[in-house]
Amino acid sequence: MDRLKLKAVLGNHPHVRAVKSGELRSDLFDLDFVAYTPTNTAFKPMVREQAFDVCEMAIVTYLMAKAHGKPLVLLPATMMGRFQHAYALYNPAHRTLGPSDLEGKRVGIRSFTTTTGAWIRGILANDYGVNLDKIRWVTFEEPHVAEYVDTTERAPKEKKILQMLLDGELDAVLGETSDDPKLKPLFPDPAAEAANWYARRGVVPVNHLVVVTEQLAKSRPDVVTGIYDLLKRNKAQAGPAATPDLVPFGIEANRKPLELIVDYAFQQALIPRRYAVEELFDQTTRGLN
């Protein structure tokens, strides 16, 4: 059988370095990497026209793509996971704000449907009792999934999210970090908050996993298994995982984060129903561990 040439997009993560450099290869296929910086700019062409065979993808983008019948298949291979408490900022020059003070405020976010945004809103709603519907959301980009109806207020084209926060046009922003000494984290001690949250939930918030096209999954399930195995070998080669493991591989290792982000996405009306974890995969990828 001919070696397949697959177009692929993966971020520059330490645990995929050997695959991206070609040091680790498969006998079945070659990965032809297309560079997208930042990686999230590849999600829209992948969702809308399946522009690549293999692509890193934010989990909420995938859940929404699934809800709208996009022909993509998820692999339980985490490319990026992180605790989210540090990705919320406010400007103390205007007022002191904490996580429970956001109702009635203007909160900026790159796009309403970002995975970091969904995680932080889930934390605000479920851990701080914030009514998300009482926040005035201001967004800067459209969702990756064209069918999603975005009812948020769109910032003027020329405006930048952090500048609006500095200028007092926004009360807080989600999904951003900054070294600007004028800005402070919304969660007073993000690292301590994250540690407490992890102790309570036992979940690493996964942001990005990997998807393949349904066409590839149906025509060459062996290649899909091969892609997963290759990524898994690279992860093992990159050295022992941190504790907790921020890039879990396999269905069981990803079960709790996937259940929780499905819950949050459903609560936030990003998806029409709660999916069982098994539903997020196909026959081939359901068996990967």
C-alpha cells in the first residue's frame, strides 16, 4: 500500500517535537505539517472545510462542530491542558473586582465560544454562583462554527481587548494574560485557586486535543490508530508527565475533563445536549488508550 501523505496542523508543544521534526515517523503515512500561528487560526478552516487531515482543535470547538454535524473525529490525545484561573484579568484603577462581582459588568473575551472562556465561565457559574446571563459579553471574533448564533456585543473593529480593559471600556477580560502592572488577576491568587479546584474536582482542564477528518477515519482506521500511537510515543519520549498530567492520553485519562467541559458547554448553551464521553469518538478512536 502507498504511504499516505497527510496534511497536519499541530502546535509547537514539547511532547510533539519529535513527530514534527520527522525524528519519529510511521511506516504507514507521512505528516506534512502546515504552520499556523497561533494554532487556533487553523480551527476555522478545519471545521468549515476540513482543510487538513489531522488538526489540533480546542475541545469546545469540537463539541460545537459535532453538534452541527461536521465530519470530524476526535482522538483522545491532549495537546494542551492548563489550569484556567490565571486567564482572567481586571483593572484595579477603576474598581476592585473579584470573581463574584461580574454580574452587570462588561466582560471582554476573544470569542464567546473559546474553550478557555467556557472553562472560566463554568468555574464562575458553578464555584462562585455567578449568573452568566447577567454579564454583558463583548467579543472580538466570530465563532469557528459558522452555524452558532452569537448574540454578544461585538467590539468595534479597531479595538484591542487589553487596551479596552486599560481604558476602562471593559470591567474584566477572560482568556488573556498580561505583564502590564496596571492589570490584576480576577482570581486573587490564581495558583492557590487552581490547586484548590483540582483538589475538589480532580480534573485537569483540557483545552486542545486532536481531530481527523471522518473521511480518513472511515477509509483508513489503521492510519488513525497509527497517528495516535505516534503521538503517544512522542509523549513517552518527552519524559515523565507532570503531576497532575496536563496532557492526558486515552479515553479514561480524559473522561473526567471531557465530562466536565461537556457539562459547562451545555449549561452555557454552546451545545444542544450533554454528550456521553463515548459519543465524542468513533469506533476506532473509542478503543484508543
